[in-house]
Amino acid sequence: MLQVKKLGVIAALSSVLLFTGCTPEEQALAAGAAVGAGTALALSSYSYPYYYNRPYYYYGGRYYYGGYYRNGYYYYNGRRFYNGHYYNHGNRYYNGRRYTARVGSYGYYNSRSQYKNRYRYTNNRSYRSNRSYRRY
């Protein structure tokens, strides 16, 4: 929501600058700011899953939205990523291969509540399960 408000403010400022008799350099600056804000909205990355209904790429603990996946590579903002996990329609793509996505594995969650309770989905059975197998 905040990004939409920023985009609105930039659009308003750029239209004011364009129609008030600015120099061509100032008009180009205003137009460039508006284009940059639109690109930032389409290409964004987060440290947590921000959208749950869009394809995304999980790499290095960050969630990337707005790029595209092709031949095992993810292209985002002019960069090429490899060794990350791409999620789309319940499938996980890793190094060009497709797998069924599992909640809690490799940064995949279906909803915000699953992400908030992500400790429940880990495979870490260190203390409780090992306690019952101890021999005295």
C-alpha cells in the first residue's frame, strides 16, 4: 500500500513539473522518477514472503518478485541467479528441474499464518524425539 502511495505522489509531482513550463532537463528528471517508481513496484525483493499468490524466487534468504525463470536461471533486474528456488503454482523449480513444493521447505509458505508458524514445519526433531530414545 505504501508503494502505491509513493507512486501516486511521484505521478502528481511529475505531472505538475511537466505542465508548469519547466526546462527539458527538469521534465526528463520528473519522467525518469516516475518510470523508476513503476519499475520498483514491479521488481521488488523482501526478507519474508510478501505475496502468496504470485510466482517468486527464493535465494539467499530473500524473496524476489517480478523476474522470470528460464532454463534453470532466474532473471531479475538485469541479473541472473542460479542455485535458488523458483515457485509457481505449487511447484518448486531448482536447477532446471521441477519438484512438488512442500510447506516449510526452502522458503515455501502458502499463507501468512504458515509463515508466522514456520517453526512447526521444520524437520528439526532434536530434543523431543531424541529424548524418548535415550537409554539409561
